[in-house]
Amino acid sequence: MKCFSIKKVSLVSKKDLYIKLKEATTTLGVLRDVEISIDRIIYEEFEEPIGPTPMPSIKDLRSWDYTLLKRYRPFYMPFCELCCLCTFGKCDLSMGKRGACGLDMAAQQSRIVLLACCIGAATHTSHAKHLVEYLIERYGRDIPLDLGEGVGVEAPIVRLVTGIKPRTLRDLEDVLSYVDNQLIHLLASTHTGQEGDALDFESKVLHVGMMDHLAMEVADIAQISVMGFPKSDPDAPLIDSGFGIVDKSKPVIMVVGHNVPSAAGIIDYLIENGLLGQVEVTGLCCTAHDAARYNPRTKIIGPISWQVRYIRSGLPDVVVVDEQCIKTNLIDEARKVDAVFIATSEKNCQGLRDRTEDPVDEVVKDLVERREDGVLIFDAEKVGEVAVKAAIALAPKRRQYKEKPISREAIIEYAKRCIKCMECVRTCPNNLPIMDAMGAAAKGDLSILSGLYEQCIGCVKCEGVCRAKLPIHSMIVWADDVFEKETFKVRAGRGAIKDTEIRAVGGPIVFGEIPGVIAFVGCSNYAYGGRDVYEMSEEFAKRRYIILASGCAAMTLGMYKDEEGKTLYERFPGSFDAGGVVNVGSCVSNAHIAGAAIKIANIFARRPLRANYEEIADYVLNRVGAVGVAWGAMSQKAASIASGFWRLGVPVIVGPHGSKYRRALLGRSDREEDWVIYNARTGEKVYCEPAPEHLFYMAETKEEAIVMIAKLCMRPNDTTKGRAIKLSHYADLYKKFYNALPEDIHLFVRTPADIPITMKDEILALLKEKDWKEKTIPDPTLLPRLIRRRE
Amino acid sequence: MWRSEPWMKAEVPGTRRATIIEKPELAAELLKQGGRILVVCGNGVSTVLSKRSLLDYIVDVAEAVDAHIATSSMAYAKIKSRLTNATWISPMEVAHRVPDPEWMGLDGKGAYKTMVFIGLPYYMTWLILTGLKNFAQSVKTISLDRFYQPNASWSLRNMNIGEWEQFLEALVNKLKA
């Protein structure tokens, strides 16, 4: 006998106990050469019994995935019809052909989706690992997790998936080891000659999404617990935001990316040296959110799409990049305006020399005297000192860059050089009419050009293809000076939702009296500008849905004002309650959105949480009227975040560019057999209703999305009162945009008591026309094991 | 050459590309022989051209060939006021149903033989068409947008707005004749 493996406690690779016995006499007999290795000893303090699926492997939740995928079937839109992943190819998979490996088009598309989601989840996991390692190095493994007063269930996703109740940073390492393990298997399944079935690829997509949510939760609860972020605070501070809040007279540091330690290093250095307030710390993307959570004097410039325009404004003296979603040629942009560049992540070295071990003053001198365009520093504290010293030394020398970089006259002169080749228009992701704008600008009318500003996503591809070498992006941004004057308020990310808040609103959400929880998440790849996100969230906040936000979408929400000059964060409270507008924080804070849904099942409905994924997901799908909206979703991370929500039973809507994820998960309201569920009270299989109708939906316009959001908030468990409220919003919104009652409203009326009183006559008339029949409101479940009584 | 390239430069298609409809006569013939036709409209159909709105042309086409219109665009109310055969449904959802051989169409009268696309963002149409091309091969697809859509069975070439309006006007006249 070589080795025992004791599965239930074998959670991680670190060896806590290793016993080697040459010979042991036992009641069973004599054992020779016995080796016992116990990976980790868990001190069992979790009073809740372990559920059916602790640390599930790929196969363990497959039946749940198939239950979902049978109802929400994939519609594949091959973005590429060829496969070039191995040397058999290229293989043409179109029109029913198979590749040399045997894969068909559907499987190839789902394989690419899985690859994208593996990239996304690996990125969050890597981020979480770096954060946990950084915090352990600074504060030790045994530092307790503390999400704030009123948060008893500190890590709902970790508890639900792994069965671990994490108490310290050390416990989070265990969780990440499990995620690592699963990610390796998931990625391996995309190799040539492995998985061959589209639905099994899809099941793995859902599994990787769940891993992604674990990693995000680990990352955010670690940084909240240790770094002094707001702890579930509905009154987290309002952060100055926008381009206009930067004090040009001071040295300016720009931080961009997602991983906060280097930004925290800058803030620490400023505080320790009495310089806070004398140097501007400004951020973009999620690092801005987290730096503002770390210190509210950080200024949030804007979302990822503003990276280039901000550097071109000349304001930042120093550009500090960490990881994820950073435009990879920012160093070139920084060079053009004599700003210095500091890269800080092993994942993003930019070809720079590693100066981590060099004396600070030497590095600063090299940067300020332009001996090097940029440096690579892996030590967050040293990044802080170098960035601040370099910014202070550089700012007086860079004053000429801090004025408007391109004048009105220069824009007109440039426009006259346009040769009208249309390359810019045909390259612009939003197909903006740049050529027409250039024509008008050449005649002195800059209005069309400045009108493009709102819809420009800052990709700068137009400049790369311009045959006349025009600085098109800069011309659009500075055709007007509105941009430079913009100031907003964004509420700092509050982190988790309190258990006490869940107790207060769990009932109204599950019964439908709070008509829905809508999360605006993700990137800023908007097809028609960010105003869509603002208008959608305002619409539903006014209707007293609960609005959650994270990442770039959370910034976009704060970038528009009402007639009184107030942003949504100033108009609506930050509490998880009807009519609240809640910024949970950065990308990794999305975990708290999933966590809130899970907590409703656990805290309000008392469903067992520990390692009980299927039951909780079944509860969320059938009872929690939550919808995610990633209107500008761009990244692979956005894909993996969405897939984690799908497995949990939360539908996701994306904007038009989201169609490039090449696969929708759509229900068929016309197929009654797809909507048969168990009535847990009786065990009967009954036709329920198409709710929620879709799991992954792409909308063309914000109006379509608004109507679909209201519809997807309906759940089979809604009480008649709750359903009447939800139907009144659905019908009212549909009427507002399409001037009629929704043609499918009869599908969602179960009994006459569901009908909103103010629309009774017209809905009754429609029901009559559709030959509607009353239905029983079931106690809905898709899991036979949850049936309480069988008949 | 550029007139028969995908309008968006990077949207390089697969090995089978749409046949270009050079003349309105051919479009009219394809539609007349198209069997049961579903017209899928995006929000772009609200565009006003120099003589009429795009919507007017499309409703005329649909009426002439007894087609059903599917749209989730803001033009739905206007379309519905002129045409009974119109359903509010997202283009993606319709495309999802089409490959199902048992689906009887939005009016329950049978499967569609031809689908016409107009007014969606270029890349959305590009993607929906590639879905149909690969998973609903019995359905012929026609793009009436003014940009070449390589994943359709038949597509107009890239053209300017004036040329497009002339084309649509001629198409409507041919269908009504």
C-alpha cells in the first residue's frame, strides 16, 4: 500500500500532516510501508451540515446544467466559420461540415465560448491570488475576514460551492486552490480531440462561470476585509468624478486597470509623507473604483473607453498600469505627451526593464530625464514612491501639455486633409459617420464631429486606418470642450449586501412586491453611448426596482445629471431596498450581486446554503426576480461573469455588441413542453409559464432592453399581488415605447388576481381574444428531490 | 471592388459568400418566388430617406409579397398600424426558432422559406445571418441593407443612400406591377 487519500479533508495541496509507518499492527492485521498524507486539517466550526455537492467537479452539476440548457437552448452565430487551432487546419466548418478533428460548427462555437470564459475566470483567479498573496505577505495568513456589521454570511458563493466557511485569508487560499484545479480541467477540455458535444461544452461554460464567481468573491472579500474599504455601507462616500475635477496645477498620477495594490502604494506614500491633496491621484476602470474605496480622495476619471483621451489631454504626468482591460499601447500614448509609464504586473510587462530592485531615486531620475520611457516595478510600495516622486519632478516640466491638445483651428485644418476614403467609417465598431463629420468640419462646422463624442468608445482604430494620418480620436474629443468641464459624483463601492437588508427585502422580492433587482454591470463598449445605461437605470429606480451597479457601468450611471444637476447616486439612496441605486464596486464586486441572490434563498427562505448549489440555483431561477444587464460588455471576463449568473438562474441581457459573444441562450415561449415544472407541494408536473423567458439575450435598443428587463423579472413564484405589480410595469413600459399591450401578456397572467387593476378591462379583452385559461400557481421547482409530497 | 466587400473591414466571412443582387428586377423576382417570407426589421427602418422613410418602402415590400414583419424596433407601432402581419419579437429570437423544422411561424401557418433583413446594426445582421446560414440551410436569406452582407444568400452591394433609395423605389414598383 503506497498512500491513503482521505477525500473529505483533502482540500488543498499544502501538506499539513504526513505520517510514514514502516510497520503498524492493527485489528485488521499488520500494515507495512504505510504513508498517510493529509493535505489540510479543517477545524470544523461550520454548524451547518455539508450539502450534496461540496467542491463540485465538472460532472457534478452537469444534470442541473442540462436542465437549464434544455429550456434555454443555444443559438449559435459563428463569428468565424473556420478553425485554426491546430495544424490539421484551417478547417472549414460551415454548412454542416466537420473539422479534421471531428468537431462540428455548434461544438466549435461553444468551445470558443468556453475558451473565452476560461480566459475570463483565469484572469479573476489570477487577480484574486495576487491580492490574497499580497495581503498575506503584508498582514499574515490569520487575519480575519470582516465584511462589516450586519454581514453574517460573509462569503455566500464560497459557502455555497465549496462548503467552506472562510474565517481568514488562509481559508481563501484553499478556495483558490480548488478553483485552480477546476480551471485546468476546463481549459484542458478545449484541446483538440477532447470534448465534442456542444451542450457539454456549454455545461463547462456554466462551470467555469461558477469558478469565476468564486474567484471574484475571494478577491473582493479579501480586499474589503483588510484594506479598509467601505464595509457594506449604504452611505459610502460620493467620489468626485469626471475629467473636470482634476486640478491641473498639481502633479497628476493616473492609475488604470483592476488590481489595487500599486494604487494603494501611491496613496500610502502620499499619506506617510504628508502629500495627500498635493498630488492628484486619478483613476480609470476598476482600479479607480478600488482606489476610491481605499481612499475617497482618489478621483474617478471614467471608464476604460477614456484611457487614450485622458492621456492625450496631457493631464497625467505619470501613468501607472496594473492589469486587465488596459489598452496595450498606452506606453506609446504616454510617450507622445512626455508622461512616464510604470507597469506593475507580471501579466503586463510591456517589454520594460525590471527596476524593482533598483534604488528609487535612480529609477525616478531615469524616468524624469527620459532615459527610459517606462519601467517595470513589482513592489507596490516602491511603485508608490517612484510614481509620486516622478510626478512631482515632472509636473513643472510638462505644463505645456496640460492645455487643450488640439485647437479648433487645427481640427479644421486637419479635416481639410481628409481624402474621404471611408476607411475610418468602415473600421469604427459603431460605424460612426466620421467622413461626413470631417466634411462639415472642413467647412468650419464642428457640430457633427463633437456629436460623435458620446458614441465613441475610444478604440482609436480609426486613426490606425486613416490614409491621411489624421488624429481622428482627438478631433472628436476636442471638437467641443464639454469633455474637459464634466464633473460627476459616483458613490464608492460599498461591497456586500447586509444580511439585515436581505431580511427586510427578501420577502417583497420573492413575492414580487419589489418588482425586481436589476444589476447594471460590465464594460463600456456601448453601441450608442453611455446615456442608455443611465436612462435604463433611472427608469427602473423611479419604478422602485432595486438597482445594483459595478465596474465601468457603475461609473456610467454617475455621468449624467437631472435638471437640478444631480446624478443618480445623489438622487437615490445606496441601500439595498426598493428605489436604491447601489454601487457594489469594481468587477470583482459582482460577486456581491450573485451573493445577494444566494442570501435571499438562504437568509430569507432558510434554504440550506452549504455545498447546496442546485437547490439554491433552482430557488433563484424560480423565485428571485433578478436580471443582469451588461450593456457594454466587451471582455472575456464579462463572458465568464455572465455564465456564472446563468448557472445561478439569473438572466443576462447585453447590448448589440454582445451578439459578438456568438451565442444566445433563448427560451421558446411557444413550446409549452419547455416550461413544465414540478409543483413541489404535490409532485405534479405542470405547465408553468415562460418565466424567466431567456437566459442570455441580446437587445438592439435600450427600449427593447427595458421591456425585456421588466419581463425577465417575472418568476413563477410571484404572488398575485407581486405579479400584478410586475405586469403593470411590463405593460406600462411596453405601451410607452410601442403604444399597445404586449402581445404575450396572456402568458404571464395565471389568475384574474394577477391582472393590474388599472389595466383590467384591456387585459381581460386580450385574454378573451387569446382564449386564456386560468392556471394554478405552483410551488415551482425543476428538481424532483425537492418535491415534498408525491401523489 | 469595395462594393462587394463586407462593409465593416474586419468582418471577413467564411468560404461561401452572398450572391450580389445587382438589379431591383432580380430582388423582385427572388421575393415573388420566395414562398412564405418573413421580413426582419431593425431600428434603422425609422431612417428617413429623401423621398419617403425606409419604413414605408419595407411595409410596401411586405404587403406586396404578403410577408410577415418581425421587429423589436421602435418602428413597431407604425408598422403595426399599417400591417396586421407584424409581431414584436427580437430578431435573435426569430432566428433561434427558424432552424426548428416543427416551428409553424409567427402566424402559425407554416415555416418560412425566405427571410429578408433590413435596418439592424451591420454586425448584428452579419451574426444572425451566419447563424441561419449554418443552422437553417433550407431558408434563403436576403439582405436589403445598403451594405454587402456576405453571410446572406443574396445581398445588395455597398451603395450610397441615393442609390439605395432608387433601388428600393424600383423594387417596390416592380413588386406592385
